[in-house]
Amino acid sequence: MVKVTVNGVCRQYRSPVTYEQLAAEHQKEYDHKIVLAVANNKIKELYKNVAKDVTVTFQTTADRIGHDTYVRSACMLMLKAVSDVAGSPQEGKASVEFSIGRGYFCMPRGALAQKLVSGEGAGRIDPSFVQKVKERMQELVREDIPVMKRAYPTDEAIELFVAQGMDDKVRLFRYRRGSYINVYCLDGYYDYNYGYMVPSTGYLQYFDLVPYRNGMMLMLPDRQEPERVPALETREKLFQVLERSNDWGAEMGIETVGDLNDKICGGDLAELVLVQEALQERRIGEIASDIAHRGNVKFVMIAGPSSSGKTTFSHRLSIQLKTHGLTPHPIAVDDYFVNRKDTPLDEDGNYNFECLEAIDVEGFNRDMCDLLAGKRVEMPRFNFKTGLREYKGDFLKLGEDDILVIEGIHGLNDRLSHSLPLESKYKIYISALTSLNVDYHNRIATTDGRLIRRLVRDARTRGASATHTLRMWNSVRRGEEENIFPFQESADAMFNSALIYELSVLKQYAEPLLYSVERDTPEFFEAKRLLKFLEYFLGVSSENIPQNSIVREFVGGSCFRV
């Protein structure tokens, strides 16, 4: 017998009893589908037996960890269906590339891509194949097939994936320190998944699969509405930036972490760093050239989510603008914060620094219009210690070749700069859009790369603990969803600040911070997940990173004031 306490109620059960059985008993107490259990502060997949007396809570598809579990499991369902429709894992190779809005872009690979994708350049996938995959996914859900998990000795796991033609996993496992690898099996289809899975396909009722360009978009619900499948939302500019990064990675032979580790072991990292930095500089130069040739731009508006490297980017863009005979002046929208006592509060009663109402919009527009009119303006500086806007004789007057480089969360929102002529503004969206994947089936979320950047930077520059940064991250993400992402496609240019090698550099800084998170805190699960994620990477020193690199904004040693 085991004693199980759920929501304060203790009951005895005759062994064996699974967490899935417990979840079924308590499902009516939850608004959304239970997909994981938390037993004595440890996450448990539902197929597992309760081995001892425990206190249990549950994770649903509306919780972050639960939602990630749903997404991961739905991706395996899709990959299994591709394999079935194509005839075998060897013939049905596909990859999960990146997210666009609420969709996950997936591509056929190898011989399957040659068979399905027609047209030169930006080809189109055969829609009938996508429909067959979707129907096979629906069939697998109706059959409610178990998702089985087994720990294989590393050598046996490698043999298993060699037999399935999954060479990307073979390369990844070459750098595996552990003696065993957890492998999931779905009706004879074997895969490795970075994270937890649902116990059976019957849990995966909500999805859609839509043909999109040379691949397909797997549409899945978000946490806010876990039972509603969103419609496809095309974001062509964002897609093109991500596709460009993917193409570059493929040309360099670095599409997965295993590829990157091979480069590091081969002694090729120094050249890789220089080439990628040169590619970023070329892109910054292209943006500067576009601004200069328009002739009437006076305001360069830069916006992007947290830890995108906006400050370093604005400095490097300013240097490139100078090569075109322009004189840039940096302006931080944060200097137009309203006094702290006037800042709106969020739903939890905390200051909401992310909303537009936290900015003195009218004051900003008045100053910008005066500058555009050739007037001399005293510029404010916000004192973050006192919470007050201050004026200390910083005057600015624009000359004929002067241009303002304005950085702030609301830069793409025309409500911020509503008084300025549209032709005087050039809007840039910047984000760290990670193109590297763990392997072809396990993508690296862009948010993970930015979170690791922020952990390292905030510890170095603000003395913030990893626990504090992790605790604040959900609030930061909410602000991004509301104030940045809806305006992405309005940008005149997009810049991807992610560097394919950066997680190998950030690893050595992030790991000690994450190990400091206490086990009994709510942030422990996230810290543990990130530590496991960083294990895939070989760590490298930052000594060869150029001083003007965006990575320097986070690890230190930048030649700019960041």
C-alpha cells in the first residue's frame, strides 16, 4: 500500500498504481488536460508507478511544463506519421525547424524532400502528402497508442538510431557523458526527445497540419487556450530571416549541436566565430546602406524582445551609418519613462514597465517633433535609482546629416511615435532567432537562448541571482507577447542577433548560476531543465570572441558601453 496526498486529501492505494490513474481520478478538479505529475517536488511522467508515499500535484496543458510536453509529444506524433506515410523512418526523414507564431515549421529531408518539393528556389511541398500525414496523425490519436519509454545503454541506442537512419542523433550521442539514453517508442517508431512526453497518443487531440512553402506548419494550441487550434498566421519577413539563418548553417555544415561539437573538436571554432561575426557585420552594413539611400530617414526605431542584443546592435549600426556620412545620436526610450509613482500596475499589483502607458508618449513626440523641426531640445535621463526623470543640460539639435537611433521595447508601435511622419522613420526588429537545433527532431526555442543570455548578463551587471531572473521571466515574456511580437511584420528590416556558437560560450557562465537555484523553489524545475539542455554543448572559452560581438554584451569585455 502507498499513501498519496492530492490537494490536501490523503488516500491509500494498493500497488501498483500509476500517476495516470491518479490523474484520471482528479481530472474533474482541473480545467485542462493533466499531462504530468509532480511527486515530492519531482516531475513524473504519467505512465510511471507510484513507488512510495507521496504528495502529488499535476501539470496541465495550460502550465508551461505541461504545454511543452504537449508540443514535444505532438511533434513525435507528426514525425511518426511522416514515417508511416513515406513507408519507413529511413524514407520518411523530416525535421522540426523553428516556430512562427503558434505554428512549428517542419521540413521533409533528403530523398523525401526531393520527391515532395517542386519548383526552383522557394519550392512548394506536395499538399496531398501533408493531408495524408494529417489523416495518419488523426488515426493514431483515435487508436490511443502508448508512448513507451526505455533507458538503453548508449551503444545500443546509437545502434538503434543508425538502423533508423538518424545520423544526427548518432553525432549528438558521441558527446553523451551518461551510460544510458532514454528512448521513446511509438508503435515501432523510436526517437529521442529532450524532455517529458504524454503517456499515449489519445492526449494529442488538438492540432492541425498545413502545407507551407517547402514544408508544413504544425499548428498547436497555446497555453492560454489549450483546446483551441489557432489558424495559420503567416509572417513572411520573420520566416525569411529564419530561413536565411538555416541556409547559412546548412552551408557551414552546422545544423545541430552534434555538428557544432564536431567543429569544436576539429579545432575549427576560431574560423567559425570570425565567419559568423563577418556575416552579421555584413547584414548590419546592408541595413545601414538602405537607411542612407532612402535619404529622408531621421529616426531609426529599434525594438526587440529581452536579451536580443539591442544595445550592441545600435552601436554597430551607428558605426556603419557613419561610413555613409551620417551622424547618429542614440536615444533610449527608457529615458521617457513616467516617474515611478505614476507607472501603471499589472494584474499582480506590480509596476508594469512593459506597457506603453509607462512611457511619456506625448513628451517623447513633442521632443522628437521639435528635433525634426530643427529646434534645440534638452534631452531627459531617467534615474533608475530614484525613479525620476531628470534634466541635466543634455541639449541636442539635429543637423542636416544627423539621425536619431532610438532603442526601446515599443519602437515598432506607431502609437509611440504617432506625431512623426512615416517617411522619417525606419523600423528595425531584432531578436536572437536560434537556428541551431539539438537534433533534427528537437528544436532549440528562441526563448531559451535569450533566457540564458539574460541569466548571464543580469548576474554580471546587476548582481541578480538566477532564481530572481527565472522568477521574472514569465512577466517579461508577457510584455513581449503584448508589445513587440504583434508589430514584427511592420519592420523595414529584421536582424537576427543569434550566433551559432554562442551557447557553447555562455555554458560556462550559466551553469554555476543555475546550480545555485534551491531545490525547494518554484524556479528549480526550470533551472534543472536548462542545465540538462546545456549538457549537450561542449564548452569553449570566450577569449577569441571579438570585443564588438553581441555575445560580449552578456559575458563582458565589450568595447561598447553596454
